[in-house]
Amino acid sequence: MAANAFVTTIREIIPGLPLTLVLTAVPLVLALVPGVLLGYLRSRGRLAYYLTGAYVTLFRSLPVVLQILFAYSWLPSLLAGLAAARGWTVDVFAISPVWYAIAVLFFNTLAALIEVYRSAFSAVPAREVEAARAAGFAESRVFIQVRLPQAFMFALPNLASATVNLVRMSALAYLMTVPEMTGRARMAAGLTFDTITAYGVLLLAYVALCFLIDSAYDLIYGRFMRRLHGTAGVRGLT
Amino acid sequence: MIRVTDLTKMYGSLRALDGVSLAIEKGEIVTVIGPSGGGKTTLLRMIDLLEPADHGRLQFDSLDVDMHRPGRTKKLAVRRRIGFVFQQFNLFSHRTVRQNIVDVLCFGHGWPKRDAEAAADEALLDVDLADKRDAYPAELSGGQAQRAAIARAMAARPDLLILDEPTSALDPELTGEVAAVIRRLASDGMTMLMVTHHVDLAAELADRVLVLADGRIVEEGFVHDVLDNPQTDRTAAFLERVRPPGRSGL
Amino acid sequence: MNYRTFNVNEVASAAKDLLPHAGTSILILLAALAGGILMGLLLTFLLHARSPVLSLIARIYLRVLRGAPAVVLLLLVFYGLPVLFSLIGIGTLTQTNRLFAVILTFALMASAQMANVFTAAYGAIPKNQLEAAKAVGYTVRNRFFHVWLPQGLRLALPNLANTATWLLKEGAVAYTIGVLDLVGHAQLRISSQYGGGAVETYTALALIFFVLIRLIEVLFHGLERRASVHLVKGAGSGGR
Ligand SMILES: Nc1ncnc2c1ncn2[C@@H]1O[C@H](COP(=O)(O)OP(=O)(O)O)[C@@H](O)[C@H]1O
Ligand SMILES: [Mg+2]
């Protein structure tokens, strides 16, 4: 019985994995460039600091669940209104909930990445920037050759955390009926009536996925250890 | 070759530099000494146009620059003619020693990569660091890092080398190797403007000494005149503090 | 779904309906935070224990918690608890049990955060202080209560504020197992109006969360200031 439920659960969850990966990768990739640029601006200009700060605070203060409920009750009618006003012929209510989920996850990830890169750019030593200027680098070169590569390196541990948090956030997409891993595990629970096995396996799937992500980041980070500390191969559990 | 006229820099209400004028001839070595907070670093940074001055004029051969508003083109032109060696080395920590030099030549001076690499290897030979070319700055001793920084500053053959206390961040036993490199540059006829508390080195190399205190040049002259026979009490007191006991110049 | 105009009065009325239920959300937050701090301390000890088995267990626990989505952990605890309870012969599912499942879930989540916070704080305490305390003859217990704990807590306070706001946010998933906290009542209100006023109700809810989170930040900021004043004085008067 239990073994049977176990197999059924795994069979049900695995087809949800690609969607979970999409819900992680797409918002992350979309948010990366604006996150780096806005994080840089936030670390520099006063106006940019406050504007991006307001954005970050807004998303840090609203539970993701609430954003999802919002998006689901408000966005479709807003879009439909817009479509009607502009005479578009799209059926707004036929838009896949996956897009709504990606939108919500994107806005939250962007807020996280702005903070990650703000602190990474702030950690770039001012004296190395000055050395580049003294050597005749144009400001754009200072950014590309000195600030950006160093910020990239400093950001890695926090970027790993932001990615893991994104995976965890993506579980909430089931509330929008997106059949990613959590949504599929609920179906499995309905089939087998063995909720503990269903959610136990689901939890392990997320933990394994996050472990793989952390390991990948650790591998990349390990390559920078010599630059940061001068000795090769120091690595720790995140 | 280079002339600074009436340079003034304010930080808030603090007069970091107060109407400083100086001139350096080609091949000349000028050292700047003076109490901490006297404005020495600020003077060097202003000459390299690293920050706008409140007032001042810089003439560098045929270039004539308003130090308050230098404009992008002149700013880059001046910086490219000057090599700058910092107290804390300021090597790019994410680049190897060799890449540090190549980057400066490629991105600061627009050299092709191949030429830059050849010049970098040559510059590293000059400072006896060929074996450390693939090390990262975090893997170097202070003396090695400062020699790498000098190689980086010299790789593009600047007209003027500026050094800001190049030995004061080093352990005493490491100052010798850096001093040796500077000595060699001097014997090659390099034009230099150097801040140092290393009075022996100043006495040995410099043609002239400027004493900077409270943002003003309080004393200026040939090296032995200033060091052995200071004209103001401040200079005498300052020399008393930095000079190793039992010695008087060279 | 039909679209209609946004009604500001409806937001005010929704806020009035929802505010009395903030208590449940705050109760969950405080209980989970307290549980998380205690479990986090325990975890920190396990993590730094001499026994490699204990520290391995603690590290695996942290690994699991790092990858666990709040909803998934909540569902597992919610369905797992009654089984655990029936094994030791305690009753079945009630609203109280739901609340307990939520608190336990978020205490678990907070414990992992707190263990990281405490470990960082532990690393930031000057080692010579602990050595000095040892040299003066402090017992292990005294060292813990008089040196380690007060400093660790002070160093952990800024992160504690982050953990608290994070818990309040993550706690919003509690309604998915039928707990009637702020979000749960918002859902009730909307369904009692047959889906009417959804946008207004959620707006009111968003405002309430925004204010609560600001309040937590202000509160912890005050605590932080008081803690540093107290500790500076304490350091001056010497150890007892
Ligand atoms: N970026 C800055 N902002 C404010 N004050 C500065 C700055 N740089 C230097 N100063 C002030 O200018 C004065 C001269 O500094 P500096 O040129 O570094 O002196 P020195 O190199 O002779 O020790 C000091 O009082 C210092 O505090
Ligand atoms: Mg200085």
C-alpha cells in the first residue's frame, strides 16, 4: 500500500518538475539584467536609491500569497477592460495562469536581486575604482572591467539564496491552478489518499532541487576563492 | 614639463589645499613631505584630475587644463600621461598580476591585446616579478603587490610617475625591495612626484623637497637645504618625528 | 468575471471587518518566533557540538529547511500531526490543531533562520571574552547566560526583525489549511459576498500587512537601541 502510494506520488510529481524549473528560470533570467542595473543605480544615485527602495519595500511588505490573490482577482479584469477599450481581440480569460505566476515571481525576484546587487556593488573597493580611473579608464570601462565582475563575484552567495527562495515561492503557483510540482502532489494525494507520502515526497523533491542549485553555485563560487582569499579550495556549506 | 598654479580644494569648510603652486621639470624628482592630514594625498589626486578642484590650473607640456572643470577629453589625456602608485597598491583584486597590467594597457590606453601582453611581461621582468605573473593580488606579500603596482603604473611609459607613500603600508623589512625599484627608475631618468615619510630615500633620490602642511607649501628647496637646515619650526619638528634617531640626512 | 469600478469606501469597510482578526496573525507570529528562537538556540548547540553525529543531524536539518517551501511544510505538518498524535493517543483535528500546525511549521522555519543568525552572532563575539570568562572561573552555564546569550541576542536583534517580518509574510499561507487569520477572514468575507469586493478586500489586507510590517520594524529598532544602551552600561559595571 505505502510503497504503491510512493510510486504513484513520484509518477505524479515528476511531470510537474519542468514547470517548476520554468517558474524558476524564466523570472530569474528576466530579472537578472534589470536587477543588476537597478542594484547598481541603488548603490549610487540618491534619487535612484529612493525610487528602487520604494519598489523593494513594497514587495517586501506584501505576502506573495496576497500578490497572487490580487493578480488573480484584479489583473484579468484590468486586462479585459484594457482590451475592450483598445479594441483588441484577445480573450484575456484564456491567458494561461502560468503567465500570471511568472509575472508575480518576476516582480518579487527583481526586488530581491536589486538588494543583492546593491550590496554587491557597495562592496567593490573604491580604491580599485580609483586605480582604474587613474589608469585612464573611461567611466563605462570602469563599470564593465572593475565594478561588474567584482559585483558578480560578491553577489554569488546571495544570488544562490535568492534562487532557492524563488524555487520555494514557485510552489505557491498551485494556488493559480498551475500544475507544477505542488499542484501535482495535491492531485497525487487525492488519488492515493496518502497525504503524508504525497507531501513528504514533494518536500524531498524541493530539498533535492535546492541542494543541486546550491551545489552549482558553490562550484562557481569555488572558482573565485583564490581571488577572494588567496588560497584554493576553501568551501563551506551554505 | 608640468606646472600647477593656485590649486585650491575644499572639503566642506575644510581647506585641504590652499593656493598651492608648483612646477616639475622633465627628469626631476620632487618629494613631498609633511604632517598627516596636511593635504599630500589630495595634492596628488588633484594633479591626476581624480576629483575636481575648487580652483587651479594645470599645464602639462602643451595641455592647458582648468582643474575645476577639466572636461572628459583632457581628464583622460592627463591621466594617461601619468602613472599613479597608491599607498595601498589598489591592484584589481579579481585579476592576476599580469591581467592587471594588460587591463590598464588595453582599457586605459587602447593598446591591442598582443602588444599589451608583451609589455606586461617586460614590465614584470623589470620589477623582478615574472614568477608571480599568474598570482592574484591576495596571494602576494605587500612588497610584491607594490612592485606589481609600480609595474602597472610604468607599463605604458608615462611621462610622470606619481607615488603616494609607496612604502608606508609595508612591513619594515619589505620596504627595501620597493625602494630598490624606485631607485632604479630614478637612475633611468624617470620624472617623479613622490610623497614619502622615508626621509633617507627622499634625501638620496630627490632633487627638491616640498613641505606641505595645512594645505599650503610651507617650505620648498633643494633636498639638503630643507632636510638638514629647515627654515621653519614646523618642518624641524616634523623631521624630528619621522627621522630615525642618530642620523641626519645623508 | 465582470469588471467594475474600484470602491474606496469598500476598502475602508473591509479594513474595519478584518482588523479585529489581526490578533490571530500576530499570535501565530509571536508563538512561531518564540519557538523558533528556542529551537534555533538548540540547533546552534547541535551545530557546534563535539559529536560529529549531532552536528551532521543539525546540518541535514538546515539543508531540508533551506529547500522547504512554507506551503509544503505546512501541508506535511498539518496531515502528519494527527497521525503522530494518534500514535500517542491524543485527539483529532480541530481549529486549535490547525493553529498548532501553523505555529509549529513556522517555528521550524524560523529555527533554521535563527540558527544561522546565532551562528553568525556567535562568530562575532570576541573570543577573548569567552576565554576571559573561562579564566575567571565562570561555569559553562554562567558563560552561556552571562556572556554568550546577552551578546548573542543583541547581535542577533537586527536579524530577528528580518525574521519577524519574513514570518508574518510567509505566514499568510496559513489560510490554505483553513486557519482563520487575516487572509482567512478576507477569503471568508469575499465568499460571503459571492466574490464581490475582492479587489477592495485584498487592498485593505495589503494595507494592513504593510502597516504591521512597518510596526515590527519600528518596534525592533527601539529594542535594538535599548539593548545596546543596556549592554554598554552592563559592560561598564563588570560581570557578576
Ligand atoms: N574625500 C574627502 N572628504 C572629506 N575630507 C577629506 C577627503 N579626503 C581628504 N580629506 C581631508 O583633507 C585633509 C587632507 O587629507 P590628505 O590629503 O589625505 O592628507 P595627507 O595625505 O597629507 O595625510 C584631511 O583633513 C582629510 O581629512
Ligand atoms: Mg596621504
